[in-house]
Amino acid sequence: MAKMTHRERVLAAVDHQKTDRTPIDFGGTLATTIVPKTYAQLKQYLGETHPTTIGWKRQQLVLPDESILKRFDVDTRPLKLGEFSSDKARQLSLHQMIDHWGTTWSKEAGGHYLPQDGPFYHTEADPALIDAYDWPDPDDPALLQGLKERAETLYYHSDYAVILDLGIGIVTRAQFVRGFTDFLIDMIQHPEFVRALLDKLGRIWTRIARNALKEVGHLVDIVFWGDDYGMQQGPMFRPQHFTDFVKPVNRQMVAAVKEMSNARILLHSCGSVAAMIPDMIDSGIDALNPVQVSADNMDPRKLKQDFGSRLTFWGGIDTQNVLPFKTPAEVRDYVRFIIRTMGEDGGYVLSTVHNIQEQVPPQNIVAMFEAALTTR
């Protein structure tokens, strides 16, 4: 097969076509990158001395340098929105901040931020509170500052697949502003509050997406957002709740992206989400990340058999058991297994199952990429 460009390779894979080699994503989204300590070890191992850039502050995640991306022939590049301009977001202390949505975040030294409080924590589940709240302005021009120029540089001056990273989705945002436990309780006890909250968040997200895609829709190959629905042993909530509450809003979000661009849609959801995949496909999702193969009911062979003709898998390289603890030779064997299982007849982009964590030795990272580049 003739050599493809990076963009051609990614789009062909997502469209379930055969590719000259497996496409690779590293750092293309906030869920496919690496933590700073491990990145420093990787740089040292490779003899790289460039400074480390934190691309996602709250998550404390690295934006990999071009020297690393080119070394491993990575096929993707991220395109990020700007920040809201309101003064609601501020640093409260060295390890505590409040974001534009009103969620308070704290972190331990060396770790990432975790939500501690929010505008609907410890309140009644009253839909009227949602309408009364001072939400971020989806038309804030700061979100689009420099976006088109960055997109044009990526699209016209490189052949990489451009991923518009639209951050997090409605369920994760709802949990951040309401609290994880209360939101899950609300699904059972206060369904109207949940519908009102998800609808509001969906309308804000969709407005931001429309504004961004009006500027760069013709320059974007993939649109990404993350919205966790699963845990290790199963879904975070009943699949029927996904169908009733989440799917209708997701369909509206997908429709807006499809109307404003030809981009394929990449949804991130950790954990055991096999039970929700039919609804994801029906919603118009093109690809699923991170494909947490170590979770229950997420066997890659079964996923490929059941959904591989209708959904592209983006991830699958196990960061829970394989990358941290296996030898480089075992990592290579595992990567070959995943590629040959999930990549049969296209429909697979290689990346790790979420971000590469601290226990992963640099030798195993290199082994993963080397195997990806040489496996046919």
C-alpha cells in the first residue's frame, strides 16, 4: 500500500478503511497524553532537553514537544480553545483555584486538581436554580482568540490530523458543578433537575462548538470531547439513564458538529461502557476513546466483534497492567495483539488507555511506539 499522509491515515482508519500502518495519537487530546514526571523521564531517556509545556493546567498534563511527536511519527495535533475572559476564575492559593463554572479545585503537591465544591453542591434539586445561575458566556470572544490562525497553520502547513479539543461533556461538567454523589442520586430522585441541568450544559457546549466551527470547521478533522460514563466494574449509572438523560443531548451536540463541519467525532469515556456503546453509535459518535480494556466487559476481541464495523476504537493500550509492569518485549507483543485485533479492516487509532502515568518506564513507552510503527 502506498504511503499515506498523517491526515489521510487517521481519517481512513476512522472511516473503517485499511491504512498503510496504524495511526498513532499522542498528545492530540487531554486524554491521550502524559503526566509531567513520566515525560521528564522519557525526555532524559531519549536525550531530549526541551522545556516541558503544561497544556492542560487543571489536569496537570503535558503538551508533548514536536521533537517527541516527530520521533514517534505521531499522526495527530491538538487545537485548543482559549479561556473564558470573566474574572470568576482565579487562583485562591498555591494549590486551590476556582474555575469559570464556579467549581472549586484543590490539589496535593505534585498531583492534579480535584473538585471540592461547586455552585450546586449542598443545594436543593430545584430546576429554577439552573436558570438563575450566572453561567459562562458561550459567545465570549476570548474562546476563539487566535483559534483560526492556529488551525490554518496546522491544516495548511502540516499534514497532521487536526483535533479540535472541546474539553468535557455534559455529564462530567454536571458532576463538577453539582457533586458526583448528588448528581447520581438526582438521576433517581430528581429527574427533572437532571434534565434541566444537562439541557443547559448541552446548550452552552453546543453554542461554543458552533462558534468555534464557524471559524475552523473546514480546518478540523476530528472533534473531541470527554464525558465519563463508566467505572472499573460497570457503568457509572444505569444504561437506561444514559438513554433517557444523556443520549438526547448528545445527539443535539453531534448534530451541531456535523452541521458545521465534516469532522469525525471522538468521544472519550473511561471504564466499562460496553452497555452504552449502541446508544453512542445511534447518537452519531464515530470513535470511542480510551477503550479501557482492563475494565469489565471491555475485552477488545468482543468489542471488535460486536461494534467494530460501526465504531472506531481509539486507545486500547493498557496503562493499568501492561505499560507499568511488563517488559519492553511484552509491551511490543501486547501492542501487536491490540493492533491485529482492533485494527482488522481499519477502525483503530493507537493510543494509551487515558494518559500515561508515573509508574510507566520510558523503555515501555518507546517499545509501544516502535511496535506501532512496525506492525502490519
